[in-house]
Amino acid sequence: ADDPKFTIAQVGPGFSSVQFGRPGGILTEREGGRYYEYQLRMALRSGRQIMAVETWNELGEASGILETVEYGRMYIEMTRRYADRFKAGLPPP
């Protein structure tokens, strides 16, 4: 297994490439924020020293966490809560 001291906990809210119409498109549903929260919880449990949010504004791939009409600031606020816990070395809530 990879040593958590030398690897990164990468998180993202979901992803879609099905809208591009190519065969084999990938769809990872956001699940109303539950998928992202699961990713954040796993990052806190991972023992890793660095957490990377894979995207900020990739709306074309349905993976942005920026403020939107659809989700408001939900993903920003969730990121803040978990990033604070990650930096403090606290377990998931």
C-alpha cells in the first residue's frame, strides 16, 4: 500500500463525460452532495498530509464546486468544514 505521508487525498463532487456523446462515457452522480461528502470523509480518515480538490469550475464535466444557481454555496461550505478538520487533524464529524 502507498504510504499516506507521500500520497495525496484527492476529492471531487462527481463527474460526467456522457454529455459529449462518445461511447463509454463516465457518469459519477453527485447524489445531492453525498458523494462529495463521502470523498471528504475518506480524505480525513486517510492519514494523508495533503488534500486536493480535483476541480473548481469544470462545469462542462459536471465536477465544479464553485457557487452556482443549482447548488448555491453548498460545496464551498462543505469544503471549508472538512478542510478545517483536515488541517487540524480531526476525524470526520
